[in-house]
Amino acid sequence: MKLTLDLVAGARPNLMKLAPVVRALVAQDRLAFRIVHTGQHYDPSMTDVFFQELGIPAPDVHLDVGSGSHGAQTARILERYEARLLTDPPRATVVFGDVNSTVACALAAVKLGVGVVHVEAGLRSLDRSMPEEINRLLTDAIADLLLVSEPSGLEHLEREGIAADKVRLVGNVMIDTLLQRLPAARARRATRPLGLEGRPYGFVTLHRPSNVDDPATLGRLLDLLDELSSRLPLVFPVHPRTLASAHRAGLEPRLAPGNPRLVCLGPTPYLETLSLVAEASLVLTDSGGLQEETSVLHVPCLTLRENTERPVTVSRGTSRLVGNDPARIRGAFTDVLEGRWPPGGDIPLWDGRAGARVAGAIADWLGA
Ligand code: UD1
């Protein structure tokens, strides 16, 4: 009988990380697994579409937690996953990234003596006002096996006193998905229905609380996007958090569809997004995943944050931190348009084989 893992997904970016691990577990055939979907993200456009496009088997377990305050959402996941663990415990629980589902399921598991594996361990922004930073710190403090995507993760874990024998540098699983799906994504030609095929354009995403929750900050950023879009059309898939915040602030009309310069879309499927990012002249974003994806695609990335937990994307990739001050963003935008931007080099172990290293490390650790 093979040992069984629970693989936990909750929010959209978890799915791009989980998919290559599922593929490798199937190929290596050393461990069985079940997929647990917490329901942190629940709109079909934020979940179902990604399962289909990435070929992930349907979840075995749905916790259906939905949205809520951090405390309420995390508590609901903790309670419901614990109930599941009490009736049918796996040999280990594998959590991904830094979302509320990550920390909640890790905590439920460790308290019941179920091994915890953290994929994407060790990343630190050193900014404790970010909810994700708290999730990272807590998850790594209780994980039994910590699988790291970039060298900075090893340094942070060592500094925090995590025993080195629990830690492995395995590379970036999200890049496995990118490299595997890139040909299919390019074949989508997602620019065509937008009237942008063969034309230069930029791609924008915004969803961090620090950029979108405060109406004044969001209003200032939308003014800036409007201005920049007169120099380069911008495609902007609007995250539900951003739309909800714009609605509360009376800014929703600014995100209306039909604007040919600032082309606002709803949440966009993976292949369409990848197609749009791969062809873009530049990306403006506060997403962690996009800093990594643009680095591999050699697309200039203006990261609208003051810090990053993914410093390799700045030191070796194409990302530059520009905060949310309009003058700074405008200056960087001009640098890209005038060709002053590093092309970015290769990043070690971001090679399309991280999923196999993750699956192998877990099986070795369990003696499977
Ligand atoms: C979460 C993660 C963030 C990640 C992001 C990717 C945490 C703390 N944050 O942020 O790290 O980068 O996912 O998308 O876990 N909503 C919907 N439909 C959905 C899901 C959410 O409309 O399917 C709306 C709701 O208004 C909800 C809001 O988005 O209140 C925020 O959702 P939530 O899951 O709390 O955080 P994200 O901002 O998506």
C-alpha cells in the first residue's frame, strides 16, 4: 500500500504550483495523493478554469470555506481540515505558497502529528504588514520538510534556526507549469480579440491590499494607468479584490470594459494570461508569481511594491521594485520604452523539473 499525501490548494496561484507536483507523483508512482481544495477562491473563473487548463484531477475534498476576514477564513479552514484529518489522515500534508489556506492546513496537520511539507519555503519580504509574510513565517516554523525555490530561502531559514536537514533547494514549480504550457499559450493568440495582435502593449495586475484597499492609493494608481495607457495600451485583468475595492470607492466606472487604451478584463484563465504576458512589452504588477514568470520570459517587470520575497527576480531576472509612487513608476516605464532595462539571465533550478524534485524529495523523506 502506498503512503498517501494530501495536496492542499486554496487560492488561484496554488494551482500552478500543485499541477507539476501532481504530474511528477503520478510519473514516479511512489506515493498516492488526494487533492484538498479549501475553497478560499471559489469563483469558477478563479478555480475551475485552472483545474481544466492545467489538467489537475478534480479535488477529492472540498472544504468550501469562501471569503472572510483573515481570522474567520483561516479559522474556518483550520476547523474543517482538522475534521477531515481526524476521520482520514494522510501520511503527510503538502502546502504551497503563502496564502491563508497554506498556514491553516499546516497548523491543523502538525497538531495532529501529520507531517507537513511546505513547497516554496523560505521566501521572506521582511515586511510583517503583509499577510503573506506572517503565513510564510508560521508555516516554515512548523513544517517538517521545507522545499525552497531560490537561494535566498536557504539563508532565511538558516537565520531563523531551521535545521538544515529539513531543507532542500528544489527550484520553482510554477516555472514548470509555465514552460510546459507556453506553446499552448502562444497558440491562443490572446491579443487578437483585444485588437492588439502584433502591436506593443503592457500588461497590468494589482491585488495587494497595500495597493488596492485604500481608495486614495487605488485612485492614484488608476489615474497613473490612465496616463500611461496614452503612451502604450495596457491590458488589465481586474482581480475580484480590486474590483470590490473600486466599487466601494466609487471608482468602478474607471474599470469599465470597452476602453481601447486601458483594456479591463475579468479574471483571466491561465493560458490567456500567459499568452498576454509572453507577448507584452512590459508588465506592471504587485503579484509574486508574475515577478517570476516575467523573469523567465525576459519581459521587463515593474513591481509595484517596496520589497519582494523573491529577490532573485531583481538580482538575476527582469523585475525592478518601483513602489506605488507615480513618479517612480513613470520613470521606470520610460526606461523600458527607451530600452534601458536588463534582459535578465537564467535562474538556477528554474528549469521545468522542479516538480520531479519535489515529488522525489517527499518520497525519499518518507522512505517510500
Ligand atoms: C489571496 C492571497 C494572496 C494571493 C491571492 C491571489 C491570502 C492572505 N492572500 O489574496 O496571497 O496573492 O490570493 O489571487 O491568502 N473573491 C471573489 N471570488 C473568489 C475569491 C475572492 O470575489 O473566488 C473576492 C472577495 O471579495 C474576497 C476578496 O476577493 O473577499 C479577497 O479574497 P481572499 O482570498 O481573501 O484574498 P486575495 O486578495 O484573493
